[in-house]
Amino acid sequence: MSWFRAIAVSAVLALCVVTPPVFAASTRVVDISTRDGVALKGLVFTPDAPGRHPAIVFITSWALPNLEYIVQAQQFANAGYVVVSYTPRGFYASGGAIDTAGPRDIGDLTEVINWTLANTPAEPTRIGAAGVSYGAGMALIGSAFDSRIRAVAALSCWTDLPYSLFENQTRHLQSAALLGLSAELTGKPSEELKQTLSDFFANRNLGGVITYAQARSAATYLDRINANRPAILMANAYGDSFFGPNQLTDFYTRLSGPKRLEFRPGDHAIPELTGILGLPNDAWTSMHRWFDYYLRGVDTGIASENPVQLQLRGQSTYESYPSWSAVSKGTARYNLGEVHWWNKEGDLAAGSQAGWSATIAAGDDTVANGGVALLTNGAEAITGEPAKAWIPAVDRDNAGLWQSDWLSAPQRVRGAAHLRLTVTPGSSGQTTVIAYLYDTDWAGTGSLVTHVAVTFRDAVAGQARAVDVDFPATVYDVPSGHRLSLVIDTVDPLYADRAPLFSTVKFSSSSSSPSYLTLPLK
């Protein structure tokens, strides 16, 4: 759960204190006791109609209390659902210490379901689990361990926590710091969580950090989820700075039960925010349709639609596909060419570009960067404008720059672009490179299409390394008359890892180890 979103929702909850919301006819505050004596704070919404009802368990986001879903819970209750919204252990007034979707948390979800069946008119065969961010990830993992969960709606979720924290061996600084800070402000971090975060920031015992994170990843339990076959809806943002999209596309592809995947512009939990506040929202509309079909048996049409739904960046329209593999129809390869002495930049071209090398001074940042976690990509969800950089201002001493010719036809990027790059660190030890792909107009203004960071933890000075890395998946139309710009530097404030100051990094291309960019296209 993002700290930015926590502030926004908390402001709305503060208004609710002044003007109490109109609850469903039967609403109560409860304490749900767990097997180890921890009391979880919950809200229960019960429909007026007699008889058994489908039930949804909402798990709150990181750093938010169970009031988070009060508007949506009331809407679901009015539609005929029993709704139980609870605050996980360690946060606010719930007992215990923060377990970060670990075994205690997942056991708590089962006990909440037990309590729901024993204390409400919930139908045992029609149980759903849902949430945003922290709650979403827990709902997914919970479906592996409790076969009573027949449908899941996971908004802004993660499936692979090591990937989220440590993608391409690069530590995600800003997102992890925000999670750590908000945990201290709103909850009781466990000693295990404190030690894990301390190791993460200190760049030590990273194997232990990964082990901790793997136990808290739905991907670890995919076989169990497939055996239980819950109907799973996942919706995320292309620019999610906490839980990047590629982990979801891989997880979605390997799911064997009923499934749906939706992507929208923005950052972590931003596309769902207006729905939390009770305003019209596509992600929450999909959740209602999903649960209505799989828990109430109402034909909403969602099961007959193409299951992959992609909102175009900068637009309100969607494209739909029968599978993730169908998103791109072909590829375009751009080879990285020799860096010219007169402008210190190279070409992105279709022809052979082997037999060159270029060295930059590492450890200094440039105008190319991924922005600020939550804010930069979150603003795109509102304005439709991605992060910008003026490409002529990129310092060629501290970055490699390659540009294509002006495009005679649009390049409709669909999916994850791929970078093959030969890198030679100039000093021993760890080094990092960050690649940014821009859509650049005639004035030199680059709009960030996607970016990726890679860290070499066992780098050896003078030893070339061939890197094959996927950029985060996206949907972006580069207009005709623009050009592609690829910037590669060594520092970005989003990440804890960077190339050492006063070091060098050499990029090269040869017939045996070419460097190139591959775009997946519609």
C-alpha cells in the first residue's frame, strides 16, 4: 500500500468522522480472534434480505484500517453480499506484529473465513477474497491455502515479491523506504520485518531477504492455486513503482483457472483510487462484474469477453486480447550503432552495427530518470502525460544515447520491449546501468515509454557481460514523425544501487555479442 494513497484515503476517512457515512442496514464492528490470541479489527456488512448470501472478505491495504473499503463494502452489501473487511495483524488496533503476508497472515485469512461462516448468513460455497495492494497479494496467496475461496479480485497486487524488491538484482529504494516508513507510523513491525528491511537497505544478506520474500509470493504457490482453481481477476498499472507489470503477465500466463488481466496507466493503487472514494471507476466495475458472475451466478458478460484488457496510455479506450501472447503481433529490431565523435550519440538502425565500443563516466546522474515513486506515473493516470526529459540535455559523458530515424509510420508498442547489451565495467565490484526508452518529438522532448535497471553484483573490471533484459510491459503508441531515443546511464534515485562514482562503463557490439533493442508491436 502506498504512503501517497494512504494520505489521500485518510483524508476522506477524516471527513467521515465529521459526517458519518450512511451504513447498510446491518453493520457492526467486531473483533475476530485468531489461533494465537491476536484480535483482528473488522467491519461486517450484512444485506437486509433473509437467507444465505455470497460473501466477500476484504483485506485492507498496507498502512490503512478497515474503514478503507467502507463505500465499496456498503455497495456490495446492498447488492446482496455479506462483506467482512478487516485490518491485518500489526496495523492500527489489530493485535500482533506485521507479518507481511506471511504464514500468520494467511492463517488469519482462513480464520476470518471461519468466523464469517459461523457468525453471518454467508454461503460456504460462494466465498470471495479481495483487496488493493497488500490485501490483494494476501487474497491471491490465501487462495492457494483455502479452497473455499472461489473468486479473487486483486487490484495493484504483487505475485513475486523478490522481483518487486530486487528486479534484475537492483534494489528498489523509494518503494521499500515508503513501505518501511508507513509500517512504523501505522503499525507494529515484527522483528523479522525490521531485520529484513535493515539487511535490504544495508545491501547485506540479500539471500535471506529473497527467502523472506519468496515465502510471501503467490508465484511460489502457483501449483496450489491452480489445483484449487479460483476465478482470479488481477488489475494493475503499467507504471507501478512497487509491483512491476512483468511479474503479473508471467503469473497470469501460468494460471490454469478462470482469469482476467487488466492494465491501466498510472502508478501503484492510483487507477483504483476513485473507486475507493465511491466515484465511477473501471477497476471496481470489473470487480463487481467478476464477483456477480462467479459468486452470485449473474451473467454480467465478463466471462465471455477477451480476458486481457489494456487501456491505452493517454487515452480512455481499451484494447482486448484472448491471451497475453496475443498482445503483440510482431517485433522491430533496432541495433545500437557506433557512437559518433561529433555528437556523442549513436544510431538505432535496422542494419548490422557491430564492431564498436563507447565508454562513459559512471556514477553521475543525467536528466533521464524514472521520476518519483507514486507521483510521476501517478500523475500520468490523471493528466495522460508521461514523464518528460529534454533529450539534447542528456550528458553524453555520463550516458550512452542512441536515436532512430524519424518514424514514417507509428510504432504501436504492445508488451515488454527487450534490450540486449554488452557491458564492460571499468572498475571491480558492483555496478548498475539504467536504460530509458523515450518517444522524442521534433523539439527534442522525450516522453518516457518504459525503463529498466540492471545491477551486476559480481562484476569484474575489464570483463564484458552480455545482458538480456525485458523492460516493464506497456502499451504506448509512438506517433509518426517522432523518433525513438534510448538513454543508458548509471544512477537513478528510484534505486538503491548505482555505479560507483569515478568509475567507467563501456558499451560495445560485435558479431558474436551484438547490442540491440527489440520492440513488440501491434
